[in-house]
Amino acid sequence: MKPSLQVRLSQHLALTPQLQQSIRLLQLSTLELHQEVEQMLEQNPFLETEEEAAPAYEQSLERPTAAASTSADREDAAARSDSANDGGSDEPAGIDRTEMGTTERDDWENGTEREDFDGIRETPSSASSSASDDDFDPQERNTGSPSLQDHLRAQLVGMRLSAEDFAALNVLIESLDVDGYLADRLDDIAAQLADDDDSRAALLERLQCALKWLQSLEPTGVGARDLPECLVLQLRAKPRCEAQAVAIIVCKQYLELLARRDLKKLIAATGADEELLKAAQALIVACEPKPGRPFTNAEAHIVVPDVIVQKSGRGWKVVLNPDVMPRLRINDLYAQAIKGQRNGAGAPMSARLQEARWFMKNIQQRFDTIARVSQAIVERQKAFFSHGAIAMKPLVLREIADELGLHESTISRVTTAKYMATPMGTYELKYFFGSGLATEAGGNASSTAVRALIKQLVAAEPAEKPLSDNQLAEMLAEQGITVARRTVAKYREGLKIAPANVRKAM
């Protein structure tokens, strides 16, 4: 085969390191972004945080010394003030643009972002797995409230226990899960702590005794191994009566029948009449199925919004939350030192300086893109902010992408693990997107609005005769929304609404 030279003309997509970083920062949640900023601050000496402005009372204390300042200082302060005023009120505060060059949207709008990036792996955010969960605290604030284990250990102070019993009780306390249940079996705990059979049997006996001590502590029901045992422990602490005895029997043997609201089988199994069973049910319902719930750190699930929706005249506007924006700037002293080096010795440090500028630019571009996407969502969902979820309109990622000239993958990254504070509450940006269901009028109804309507119908149903999925579908059809029974069941389960037979009152 004879070798030859050929010239071929082709086009391919090349992602620069700066664009790769910009895409990666865009998909990070607020917590992950703050971790990224902290890591960059440790690695790059040219990057530093801006000092926050002094509070008003501190500024008032500094006024006498300010009067003695030189005229040059006053002129410099006035120049800085004019520069800040020229920036406009819509300019997000927090990042110094003077050291990072012009911030352009060409990286997103020049057609490059019109292609999907196979080279950038779109990793799911750690915050998006919860629900939308909606919910993590970027600052990881600690409320300082005692944990369940600390609460239980505080009760051991007044108990006269031997060293062995005290150690066994502490082992069981450490084995509790967040709900207050014993996560490990006593046999497994003994097998892990003892070497031979004799010592394992002695330890198991001591653990069984320690379990009784644990279950006598507050909150009542702690240390239970399953739900029936947890309920029985709480029922035994109530005043003795006939309904209490029936309730204990139901929890031990017939809890499943109670969950199904099968009154006839409960009457046959317990021998109690209908009135007594209803009294027993009231006692069971008053129990706490998760004794450790009051000790969970509720503030750890607080969601800090990235954008805030505010009323503006007859419409709504989106502003960035300044609390989540990193305040970064270039160290002027180090930057001037690099400029003074004319030989090639400062090339590595110049690269680090450019890296710091690109990082600041990409963070600013991230927040600009979030603000643009959020404003586009608000414009499409104006009725939601006035009337709630029932007025939500169908919306897909493609509509926002076409309006802003971005790719769907970019809109997906922006709306994942980013939150919007509204007068109706705080929601993930993905909440405002939903498919459309056909209506008799020829239009479309948002699936989010249909879910809200189902929730309203279930809330208004009679407790003695709850609505079935078929009835819900028929009621939606009466309002012009065509939806199948299976779809109603799926939406009902997504709303965590029990089936009709479980919702039925005894």
C-alpha cells in the first residue's frame, strides 16, 4: 500500500478548561459551590475574600476620625462611591469585576452551548437527592440543641448502675437510630463484643437487662425494636382503662387490621364493640411512632434560596440572594508584584493570576445565568405567585432554552439544586416545570396544577366516605381535565396520600 498525504476539513467541538470549569460550577449546589470556593482560596494565593462592610453603628463611631483625613483620601472615597453608583442596582454584589476583565455571555450564547457536552459529566447534586428534597443548609449551622443520645445519657446521672450495666446501657444508646429505635439486634451486638460463647451469653443477658433500663427512660418508646413495641411502651405509660387494654392487644397482634380500617375483623378478633375500638384507636393515634423525632436537627434541613422573587409594580422580579454569593477579589499586592517582573520567571505565577480571574468570572457568570433563567421562569408562571400551585402552567426545559438561547442541558444544570424564595414558600427551580395534560377546551393543564387540585379534593372529602381514584378522575373530568385513573393514582402516591380504604375513618 503506497503512503500518501491527504488534507481533510472537519469541525469538532473543543471545550477549553475555562469553559469546562464554567459548566461544572453551574451545576453545583450552593453548598458545593462554597466548598469549591474554599478549596480555591487555599490553593490560589491571588484570590481572597472581600471584607464585609462595617455595620452602621461602627461607621458612626468612625466619623470623627474621617473628618481628619486628607483631601486625597476624600477624593479617593468619592471616586469609589461614584463607581459603585454607576454600576446600577441590578448588578449583583460580592465579586469584584475590575480584576477579572469584561464578563461576556459569549461562552454560553455563541452557539457552543447549543451542543450537548458529553465530555462534562452532569453529576447529581447531593442536595437534590433529598427531596427535593428540597432541603440542605449550605452553612451547616448547628442549633446547639442536645441530641437524643445526650438526652439519654443525662438521665443516667441519677441511676445507680454498676460499671458493667452502665457500659452496656451506653452501647445500646449508641445503637439507636435517628427515630429512637434500636438499630441492631441484641444477639448481633453481643456477637461483636464477645469472643467466646460463654462470655457472649453473659453479655447478652446483661444487654437484655440494659434494654429494660433504656426503655424506661424518656422519651417513652425509645429503645423499641419495631413499631408495635414502641406503641405498646407508650400505651403502658397511659392511665389504665379498658380502651388501653384493647389498644395494647391491637398493637401487639392486629396492627395491620387497624391500618386497613377493617372494623369488622377487629371486632371479631378482639371481642370489643365499635365504640371501644374507636377509643382504642384514639389512644394509638396519640402515640409518637418516632420517639427520636423531637431531637432531630430541624435546622439542618433548612434550604437557603439562590434567588428571591419580589413584587415589582404589577409584576414580579428576581433578585439574587446576596447571602449565597461568594465575596471574592484579587490580591492587589500580589498582582502588582507579578506585573513588575519583566522576565519569564513570573510565568507560573501569571498563570495562577489568570486562573483566579477566570474563577471569579465563571462564578459571576453562574449567578448571571441563574438570574436570567429564574426571571424567565417567573415571567412564564406569573399566575402561580398570585394564586398558588393550582394556577401553574405547563412548562418544559425547551421553552426556557429557546427563549434564552441556551441548550436544554444548561437549563437542567441551572434548575437542579437551585432554590427560589417566593411568597408561597421556597421551591426548587425544577418545581416550576411540568408536563401538560389535555383539557376539553383544547388547551393544556399543568401536571403540578392537577396535583394541587387532587390535594384540594382529598382535603375536602368526607372522612366516612373518602374519594377513590376513579372518583377523583371523574371529578377532574367534570372540570375539563382528561386524566386516567392510573395517572391519578401516581399523582396521589407522589403527594404521599394514602389510598381511600386507608383514609376511611372507623
